[in-house]
Amino acid sequence: MPEQLPSWRPGVTRDAVTAFLDAAAAVPVAERVACFDNDGTLWCEKPTYAQLDFFIDALKSRLGQDPSVAKVPEFAALLSGDRAAIGEIGLERIALALGGLFEGLEPHEFLSRAQAFMDSAMHSTLHRPLRTNVYQPMLELMGELRRLDFTVSVVTGGGTEFVRAISEDLYGVPPEAVVGTLVEYEFSRAESGSPRLRRTARVTGGANEGSTKVGNIQTQLGRRPIFAAGNSGGDREMLEWAVSGDGPSLALLVNHDDAEREFSYVSSAETFAEPEPITDVGRRLGWTVVSMADDWDTIFPG
């Protein structure tokens, strides 16, 4: 078993990754920036997103306090499992409604609730703790990038604060290096005059998918990545941007084709329609496409 990337099987995919790592050593450290999508790229996103599980858990708790919330159309569709209604309403609108369950919380309160959920939640079909459903090969790749002094960030379509709650513990990525869908906050003062910051139910700039990811990388990180990893059409522009500059670069696309150890499906964006499957895009544009079935000897940590 090789010392470098031990969970990656020998072959053209691993060779492309190691060749990039070798070449990146010649890039100025200030330009060594890597951006990883989260859901489906760093951890399992099926049959539901981990953040959606967190939201539904909060919804069920709220129902115990106020049964009338079950009449809200977005919540009614989720609670009934009505896939047609969920599809018609759309995940983005449902996520906004669920986000409203945390309206008024201070940042540390939301952080504590997210961490407490992740400490106890189990995956519904893999029967593993939710926090252990990270991809071991990607953790190894992150480690190799850090050894080369890369700035490693997570660029996600999920809520920024939810991913920040777990990013350092699971991936070694500090909160300030997480770029995601941003909730708005309101500043106020308590009667004592002390400042307060509370969550709203509003989102700044829309969902962090597609071209929005590229804009948010620039506005929040301020540097173009030379490495990007994703798995869906929501990552396409980020991957294209990463390989559009001069010098060594790599666009890595994770293909979920392992129904035995994980799931088999073609990932897609949640907030817009795609004219072409992302796996076809990746092969046509010459990206490095990872077959989970063929290229990863291990998927989850032991």
C-alpha cells in the first residue's frame, strides 16, 4: 500500500492526482488554494443531505411545541413524504422555510445545536454515525495538500453556519475557510445596552451553487483556486474556474457509481436545471473523474 493516498487504487486517476501534487510544489505558496464542495464530495449526501436531516429533526421538535406548524405547505410536504409536493415546491424554498425554525438564535446557540445533532445522528441506511460518513480518500488528499502549504477551503451549497459547526472537527478546515449559502443576521442591543446578533430567515445572495460559488470564492476568500473538487452540476463553474488559469491545476469530479458500498447516481444541481449530466461534462472537458467503485479502495474511515 502506498504511503501517499493509501485509499486510492493505482491507476490513471491516482496518477493524475499525484502528478498535480508534484507539479504544485513549484507554484508560489500564495497561489496554492484548494476548494472542495461538501455534500457528495467530502461526505455522503444520500438519501438526504445531513443538513436536511438536522432541519427535520428541529422541525419534529418544534411540532411537539406547536402542532400548527404542520400546516405550513413546505413542512406538510416533508412530514408526509409527498415527493411530488416536495418536487413542486423545490428544495430551495423548503430549505428557506426550515431555516426559519432557527430565526432569532444567536450564532453560538445555532452552533451548539448543530454540533449536538452531529454528535448523535445516525445515517438512515448505512447505519453509521452521520459524522463518520466522510470520504477517507478525500481526507487523505486534503492532508497531502496541506503538506504542500495549500489553503484548503470548503465551498458548499449548504448553509455556511451548519458546515462551519463541523468543518474543523471533520476536515481540519477552520470556520473562516467555509464558503456557503449565507443567512442574514440582525444586530440589536439588549436592555442593558450590550450588543446582540441574531439569525433571520433571510438568505444573502441566494443559494451557493453554480456561478454563485465562483463569485463567493472571490468575495470571501479573495484568491482563485488551482484545485477544485465537486460532484454535481452545482460545482461546474467552480471546477472550470480552477483550471482556467496558467500553471498546474486540477478539476476533480467524484462519480457516485458504487451502489454496494455507497450509492449509485448522477449528481445534479438543486436550484437549476442542467442541460448535460455533469459526468459527461467532466469527461468532455478533460477533468479527472473519480470512479468511487474503481478508484477508491476504501470509502469511509474504519
